[in-house]
Amino acid sequence: PKFVYDFTEGNKDLKDLLGGKGANLAEMTNLGLPVPPGFTITTEACKTYLDSGEEPAALRDEVSAHLDALEAKMGKKLGQADDPLLVSVRSGAKFSMPGMMDTVLNIGLSDKSLQGLAKQAGDDRFAWDSYRRLIQMFGKTVLGVDGDLFEEALEAAKTAKKVAVDTELEAADLKKLVTKFKKIVKTEAGRDFPQDPREQMDLAIKAVFESWNGERAKLYRRQERIPHDLGTAVNVCSMVFGNLGPDSGTGVAFTRDPASGHQGVYGDYLQNAQGEDVVAGIRNTVALAELEQIDKKSYDQLMQIMETLENHYLDLCDIEFTIERGQLWMLQTRVGKRTAGAAFRIATQLVDQGLIDEAEALQRVNGAQLAQLMFPRFDEEAKVEQVGRGIAASPGAAVGKAVFDSYTAVKWSRSGEKVILIRRETNPDDLDGMIAAEGILTSRGGKTSHAAVVARGMGKTCVCGAEELEVDTKRRRMTVPGGQVVEEGDVVSIDGSSGKVYLGEVPVVPSPVVEYFEGRMHAGAEDADELVEAVHRIMAFADRKRRLRVRANADNAEDALRARRFGAQGIGLCRTEHMFLGDRRELVERLILADTEAEREESLKELLPLQKQDFVQLFESMDGLPVTVRLLDPPLHEFLPDITELSVRVALAESRQEPHENELRLLQAVHRLHEQNPMLGLRGVRLGLVIPGLFTMQVRAIAEAAAERKAAKGDPRAEIMIPLVGTVQELEIVREEADQVIAEVEAATGAKLKLSIGTMIELPRAALTAGQIAEAAEFFSFGTNDLTQTVWGFSRDDVEASFFTAYLEKGIFGVSPFETIDKDGVGSLVAAAAKAGRATRPDLKLGVCGEHGGDPESVHFFHEVGLDYVSCSPFRIPVARLEAGRAAS
Ligand code: PEP
Ligand code: MG
């Protein structure tokens, strides 16, 4: 294979091979934009290196050939003593990954070529500054030296000189700093800083390869569900310099506001600076608009390039650029990250501009973003003590205890505390803490700072650059204007949509998007939120496109009504056990423990009207839409007294010589029914077959409720669902009894009920014999919770707390199989059972009602295997509708 591509050879669709950065550099080069020449080493080269521990044999020669070509183009050689070509080496995976080694600039500088650079630039200070940056970046990212050591030395140099910013250090100071930095490298890395330019480059390339498997990169991939086997590309790019004086600088720009989606001039610019200075918040940047005053020519050119890029990518782009002595250079672009709200707004704006169509608009948003928009916000009416305001970097309302380091954030959140991670600025070492925290607050850095970028990516609330807050991480405290001190553990509230910071706990109110779904806010109304408008339109696109219907898991009228407002097209799972709790538990207990038929009949008779009333309400709330009622499912012990507690009670009564006959009888029964593994025991259809009259009572309640609704001119559409079936015989027996009861009710009421009877597919055997089961079932609903549990042999109640963390860490799972369907295992059973079922009964209705029904990735899978509907909790319904629409377009 070819391992190295010149920027002129690639294009934006080669992200798998060239990484995002490389593919887009190539695209810009081909668009004729000013990109410094360079080349990209492919992800294939990285993967080969990581698999074998050695660079592929052909790589060195290919790199040499491309370097020769680059040198010829630039008219100078890498590290050439009198006029050195310098390059940057930058990582760039398919997905942008802040956890990875990013950049080493100024490669090619050495004690020798330093003089040449100084002479060419006519600037000694610049040359020494570039050299110290190289040693610093190389030392940290390639040789693994603790970056703080360099930072501390830099701080010390500034203090010694009594200056505030690094630009005030002069050539002589920087020269001393270089000596100091070299010493740090020697002591910490046990080797000299390499003077050979090619060795510098090769080591940097290898370090980029290896950074793919760094701990932070792995953590980030798990968090973002990025596969571990993609590898990273490496970009080698000729250097341009933003630190050549006031007519130079570096900046970032967005073609639209990544927080609101509005078009305009958004970004930050920093004069006389290089690379990371902007993002790291080392000096204060100015707003991009000010560049117009500083350098009108470059500003105009940049505006034009931004337009070109938007029209080319048909999306918001973010850009890194550098100006070298009045000459503008593009260092990076990509389709930019944005907040969830902006994603919806931009998608509809682009449709209105005629740039994309509805189907494409659906690809520009996703269910996770919609879910995020459904989070509550702070109550604007609340009495609050605002103590600061920073940049609204990532929306949401977060409340928690102040913590000042990542370690404490993780520790406290593990013990159930909600925390806000407060830092001056964050760096990749803070990633764990950011994940653990409810929100992130920094006192430095802009919208493009590490904290902002990472938080937006994770959907975490973030306020950054709240400059009036004095954060003292060493003493674990923060001082707010007026002198009040926030100690570790004090509660703070941060609003990522406004940037406001409050002391204490601010009450939260529902999001406007939820208000809209609830019907309390209307799109098209004069005062309607722009966001609500956009969500309304996107949901309409999705509903037009989708084939999957969306139902709700609901077992009371209140949930059912909410689900309907959210767009549910019926109930896919009513768990009747929830109707047997509370006061009714005792009735069920009596039923289970009944010694005589009479006793059993008695308790069933008492339960019947209660059940019937439940169903009347449910059918009424879902009038005209299907309601799948599942007969009783849970393991027996959930309805019996706790065995330990009961034993204690009996023992106590015995020792006090009090009467305890009833307790004793109960205890004996509980012992008799006790199961080691109740999840695999007497539950579902087994319970129905063992306790005579139980299922028929439920069927009668359903039938009578339906008849009552009919008499009231309603349109009940009940479906009766039998849980935990493993063989068609179970279903046949229950069915026969049910049909008889239904016929009786029909005869007694004169109603024609048209109740359908179907089953859940929750056991591997059911899936494997789906063809037979379909003989007796009018519909299947895949219970993927139990199916996941039984296919994997994982206890759904235990494993997430016990070994899943280890499995996730080891990469055995990218995500819990209880959250996203395991396509290869559980999913393939679902697909096969669907096919076999339909072969027996072509009009078999197919749905899913496990938790996966509301999970975006799983919804796509269920669409692909041809199910008719997904059923999920009421709050997930908009997400499922959206994802079903996306899956179909
Ligand atoms: C399932 O097993 O997926 C299901 C929906 O049933 P429950 O969660 O009630 O066991
Ligand atoms: Mg189940």
C-alpha cells in the first residue's frame, strides 16, 4: 500500500486513511486555498506500526521521497544550517480526539540551524522563541517529560525579568531558557535533545503513532464510542510563523456561531503568537472582528475563504489560521463541533438557504443532541446570587459541590455526590474529572479552549473564561468578586447557556423543548423560541421519513397521556406487575400462598375489578391506538415478604413466646418458594401456568375493560402479551384459556373485541424456535433486556455494578450491551427470529420493548432488520422518532 500522500493527492472523503485533519488539508489545497505544503502519513502505517511494533519497511523510503519533494518545492532542506525548512508534525485521526498527542512545531531547529533562522527572519528573539517551543513540545509529547517543568521554568524566567507575558522576554532570556529546557530534557528523559532534524521528525512521527494507545486517548474513545482500531494519521506540514512580530499572529474562526448557529464573525485572534497559544489561553485573545483593524487585507481574505468553505462543505466549519508577516495561511479546517441547539438551528437554516434537503438535515442532528435539549434549565425567577460570568461554552444547568481537581471529582462522584469541576483551565489530564462532573467551570480560556471543546463534545455543561473568579487549585478554593471564598464542597450552580455562575443551588425548570412536546409552547407562535421552531421542523422531517412506528412503555394513564403528547403511537409494553404493588400486594401474596381453591378464587375475585379499572383508564388514554398489555411477569419473590426479615420476626416472636402462627405459616411458604436464581425461575408464563386463574383473571380484566370502553363509544385496541415464553406449547395453553375467556366476555357483553394475542421473545430458545412460536402468536415483541441477559448469561441487575467497568476499560465492550443492542450476538438472534416468524406468518407484527427501543444506535438496527415499531419510555419517544427518521433517510 501507499503510506504517504502529498496534500495535493488527498481529498475530504479519505478520512479513514488520512484522518480528518489530513483529508481536509488536502481538500483545501485542492480548492486553491493557501495551505502550507506538506504530506500525510496514513492510518494504515500507524496500524501496521502498532500491530508489529515496527514501522512498515516501505515507510521510511516513502517519507524520504515526500520530504525531498517538499524540500524541492520550498527551496530549502529540513534543518538546513543557513536557511532551515521547519515542519510541524501533527496527529490527526478520523475523529478529532483531544486525548491524543496533538502537535510538535518547529521540527528541524537545532543549535546550528537556529542561527540560519535568526538571520533569515532578521530576528534573534523569534529564533530563540521558536527553539524553546520546539524543545518544550518535543520534550513533553515525544520524550514524555512532565510539561509542568517547562511551564515552571518559563514562569520563573518571567518572574525574574518582572514581566507578565512571554512576548516580553528578550532573545537573551529565551536563550537562557533554551539551556534550561535542554537540561530538563537531559535529566528527565535521560538523553540529549536530538540535534539531527530527521531524527527529530522520525521520533515525532513515532510518538504520534504511539499516542493512539495513550491512556487519555483510550478513555476518550470509550467515552465517545470511537472504535479502538482506527489508528491515527500523521501530518507533516511546512511551518509558517505567527510569532514573527505584530504583523503576525494566529487564530481560530467559525463560519457560524457554534453555540447559537447564527451567521457572523466568530473566533479569536492572538497577535504575535504560535500554535497552541490561542487554545491554551496563555495570553488573552481578541475577538476575530478586531482583526479587521489589525490587518484588513488578511481579514478580508479570511472572510472570503470562510464563505468558500461553507459553500463547499455545506456546513459550519471551524478553522485554524496563521498570519505570517501579513500573509494568511490555513492550517486546518473541519466541519465544526456545535452545541445541540445550534445543530438543530443550523440544519434548518441550511435547508432554508437551499444548501441541503430534509433528508440531509436529519443527518445533521441526532437523538443524543435532542435528549440534551430536553434537560431542564435554571429557573429565571429564582432568587440567586450570581458571582461571575464566563463564556457560555456548552449548554445545560449544572449544580454540584465545588471540586478543584480531577481526582476529587472522580472520587466524590463515585460516592454519589454531584460535583462541579473548577479549574483555571483544563488540559487532557483533567478528562476523568470532566467525565465525572456535572459541569465544568474555568477562569481562563475562550470558546475554543480545551474545556469548552471537550465539554461540548461530551454534552457536559461548561462555563469557561470566568475571569473575575480567582481559582486557587492548590488551596482548593475560589475567590469571587467581593472576596467571598468558595471552598471545596460548597455548592455552586453554572449555566452553560448564559455563562452565569451562582453560589448555592439554583432551582431548575423544564426545557422549552419539553414544553413544546408537552404542548405548552407552540411552534409558529409569535414569541416562539428559535430553537423550538427548529426542533418542530426537524421532527416533522423525521416523522415524514420514518417507517418505524414509536410506542411507549407505560403502565398508567398519566404516563400514557404524556407519551401521546410526545408522539407515541400506542403502548408497546404495559407491565402489569406495577399494578400489583402498593395496597394490592397483600392480595397477590394471598393468591400465591393460597392453600385452597376457595382462598385463591377469593383473592382473584378481589383483584379483578381493580385490574379492570386500570385497563379502562389506560385504554381511554390511548383511545384509537394499540395498547400491549403484558400479563404478570416478575419472579415470585417480588411479591413475597423478605425471607430474612420474616425469619427474624418469627424468631423474635418465638423468644418472646408471642403467638406467631401466621408468620410461621408464611415463612414456611416463603421457604418452599424460595429460589436461588429467581430471574431464571418461576416467572412470566411459568407463573401463569402454575397459579391457576391468574392469567385468566388478567385476560378477563382486559376483555371486560375493552367491552366497557366500546360501550362508552371508545376505540380500545388491546393486545395481550405473554412474557418469557420458551416454547410454543406454553403459548398454546395460555392462548386456549384466553380465547375462551374472551369468548365468554364477548358473549356476555355482546361486544366484538378483536383482541390479539402475542408473545415476547426474551429467551434464546424462543428466538431459535420463532417459526414455531409464530403459529400461536399474532405478534412478537422482543424483550431485549431479558434477551441480552439470557444470551450473554449476564444478570441484568448485578453485572453493571460488578465487572462491566473492567470490561469497558479493557475494551471488551464499547458500551454496555444493556444500553446499545449487541448486534452480533443478541441482534443476530432478533434478526433471525423476525425472519423465521414472518416466514410462518407473513403479517406477524414485530416490535421491541426492551430499553434498547429508545437507544439511537439500536433504533437504527431495528429499522434495518425490519421491525414495525420500537417501544420506549415516554421521555425517549422524541429521540426514537428522530432516530427512526434518520435511519430511513
Ligand atoms: C425485556 O425483558 O426486555 C422487557 C421489556 O421486559 P422486562 O424489562 O420487564 O423484563
Ligand atoms: Mg423481560
